[in-house]
Amino acid sequence: MTENISRRPKLGLQGPVLAWQDPWAKEASDRLMRTGTGMVTPSQDPLPDTESYMAILKELGTEFYVHHMFPDLSGQAEMLNDMVRSGIEVCLGNEYGNINGPFVQGTNRYDVPDEAIITAANSGKLIGLLYDEPEHLQVNAGQYRKDGWFPHWTETEGLSLSQSEQRVITAVSDQVNHVRDLLKVNGLDGDSVPLISEHVFPIMFHTMARAGMTLCPKIMKESFQSLQLSTALGAAKQYARSMWICADLWGPDIGSWFTRTSGFPGHSPEEYESALMMGYYMAPTHLFTENVDALLAYDGSSFSKTEFGEIWARFVKDFVPKHPISWRHSDASPDIVLIHSDDSNYGQNARLYGNRSEERPEAVTSIFEAWHLLSHGSIPSHGSCLHIPGYNFPRHELKLRVPFEQFPLKQGADFITTEAIHPLFYPVHNVLVFDNTVQAEQIGDPKLIVVAGSRITEGTLHAVRKKAESGTTVIIGDWLLADKWRDSCTYGNGGVWLPVNSFLHENAHEAAAPFLGSQDCWMQKFGRTELRMYKKDSGGFTLDFEINSRT
């Protein structure tokens, strides 16, 4: 009998950063820089009372609230009390501390204080500690803190890639274990408050997962969606981690939609609607929108929904109940496996793991070539997100033409004509990404394995070779191989072992072609269920979904 149980994620919203002052921390809202824009910005709307705010959160179907925690704990007790009364769960985010400090010694990171963790956990509503873009702040340590070079988890200057990765894993593991032990000592479930790693870039998912963190890929933002999600899904599966998804409305585009500031929202309402469905069908445990500012406006007496708020409300009240899902993200089962070392490079080819002095091996760019191959050429061969050469963000023009004090724009940037650059659709055929330590039983039985990156463990290399001998097509970077395995060969059972010095060469394409699926379809398989996504518009900014479940 087929189990008919809905696995739908819990649905949440993240607090405001531009629209109005924090309802529980008015004065602190004016003192602190609340966004990554590099300046303290006045709130655009009047301050709502907490009763009205909690009422609109409930109306929007908020099951959990991601709270931007103030480092001086302003409003913390009042916020918790309101969440307890309303029945809404809480996730505490560290972004304000990352932007303003205080920092953990030798880092650019803010950790929620132990006392605040215990108080929140004792409320019965604390479900996690959200670390905002920790991979970004490890590699780009100067994003907020300007008084020196202090990577997010630990310094790595002068270390090799392998040494850098291990040092980060150790630092992350120390904090994961610290929180777990803290909870246990205080009579609480040590696993009840996970540390959640929220990634804007598709790097270090495997590093954070190996260290014990729950994963949270951002969708929309400036990502190639299939690359971002295949990487996060693979890391979560390999390391048996839970996965959240953040639908991040900050982005590169502008248009005739309600706009709080340049780049927010940086995606159309139609793209947002498709992205929510896409994220939902990936079956995370939790799905939330960053930030609530884009969904609502407050005029001093009542809230009104923007077009984005109307979409969220329809999604929660109509789409989710009518589209139950019976699979989990952990059920992801690949036809194609991409194995690569977690080199922390998204296309800027510098500061790998926060190391400014290490010369990067040329092989760290090979993963981009691999994605170019697997995506029918739709993902560029020189980077894994839009923060690479070749992309000019329309939001930059809006920032130049409109002073900040003139925002929000109720009709958006309808006076600027520019083409959007961020679609959702990049076709790949059921790909999962594992790192260079993956074991044979975790790989499963894919039809195609591609091996890239700067390094591979001996055990993983032997496992991949055996897969070729058992009938799988394996395309592998020849720089990873000893001389004895540098010759290509085809086995009687159809298996192929093909070393290449570039995944852009014709021989790599010919070997992969039978397994790449259609360039008109992005497919992800979860157990017996195939999720197929197609362009709903010519540019792929919106998606159509098809679900095929085998009994």
C-alpha cells in the first residue's frame, strides 16, 4: 500500500528590514544598520503595533517566524512572548550581528548568546539558529567588517584547499557541538535547535553539512536554480541533513512592481510565484520568504498586501492545500551524479575559503565546465552564479536614477526599460552533487557520473572506477588520476571510463549526450516521483510543473 502522507514544509516569513521598525525594538531599529546595503536607512512605513503585526502574520499563514535578532537583545523577551501566545515558532537569525557586531574574536561572525538560546528554547518555540550567508562571509570576509580580514568561521591564510576546508569544518563543528551541549546541560533536547546554514552561493554546502549544519539554499536571488538546488540536495542526502529553503526576493531585476529599494524585490511577482512552487516541490522541511517588507505595506492604521503578498497568501491558502506531496528532499535519487571537491569557488577565482594568499589550482574552475555540459550549455562555463563577468544588473541603473528617500515605488520602475536577466529555468536531468569523499553506497546507481574539482579521495576514486566497470559512464578530469588510469576504456557491459582534460571538449559531450535529457525540461526525481519543470514563458522566468509518480 502506498503511504498517503503529506510531507509539506512548514511555511514561514522573515521580519522586516526596510518597511517599518521592528515592532519590538523601535529604538534599536534606528541605531543599527539593518541591511547589507552599507548604510543605516530610515524605515519607510509607520511602526505597527505588535497586535496588528501578529494578526497579519497569522492571516498570512505564518507557522514560523525568522527573527532578525538585535545583538543587545532589544525586544527579545517581548517577541518571544507574542510568538508563544500566537502559536508561531521562532528561528533566530544572526544577520544584524554580522553587519554590526559584536563579533566572535578573530571572525566577522555574530553568535546568538548562550543565555538567549536557553531562554528562547525554554519557551518551547525555538526551532533553529539561522546563520546568514556564512559561506559568503567566509570567502568575502570584508563584506561588513572593515577593520581587518576576519573570515566568518576561522582564518585560513596560507593553507591548502584541503587544509582550509578541514579548518572550517572544525570551527563549525565546535559551534554545533557547543549549542548541542548547552541545550543538554540545561535539560533540553540537544538536537532541537539546529544551526542552519543559509547560502546565497552554491559553495560549501558539503562543508557545512559535514560539520553538522542544516542546509538552507536561497532560491531566486542571483542563482542558477537547478545548480543551486542539485548541490544542496546532494549535500543534504550525502550527510543526512535536513534542508530548509529561503525564497529570497532580493535580486538583480527591476520592473513595474512594488519596490522597496533597488533590488528589493529584484524578481517579478510571476517569478516569485513559480519560485514558491519550485521550492515547495523540492520538499524541504521549512520554506520561508525573505523579507516580509515586500509582501506588505503599512499606512499607520492597517496593513495592505502588495502583489507579492497576494501571491504568498494564495500560495499558502490555495496552492499548498490542493497540492499535497508525499516525498521528502532526502528521497532525491539521481540519474546523473556530479562529484567534485568543495573548493568554495563560485566564479571569482579568489579568496577560496577566505584565503587571500593561496594560489588557486586551475582545476577549481572545472566544475563550471561540468555544469555547462550538464545544462545543455545554458549555465556559463566560468561561474556558478550571476556574480561573474557577463551580467549587468538592472538594479544598478535604478539605484543611480532614484534617490533612496523616494522609495518605496508603488508602481516600481515602470519608467525604466530594461530586460530582466534572472530566469528560473536551466535544464538539467536529475542531477545530484556529492563531494570528493562520497562512498559507493551513497552514489547509488546513476547512469552518468562526472568527476571534477581540484582533488578526490582514494576511496571515492576507486568507487567511481568500479561504477564504470559495472556499467556506468564516467567522465573524469584526468588531473585527478595516476598514469595507470589515464587511458579511456569501454567495458563489455556498456560502462565507459573517459578521462578528459576539459569538460568542454567534444568527446565529453558525446559521452554525456545520451544521458542529458531534453533541453526543454528540468527534472528532479524523488524516489518514485519525477518532478518535471518546463518554461512557462519564452525566457523561463516562470515554470510549468508536471509530477509523475510510479506506484
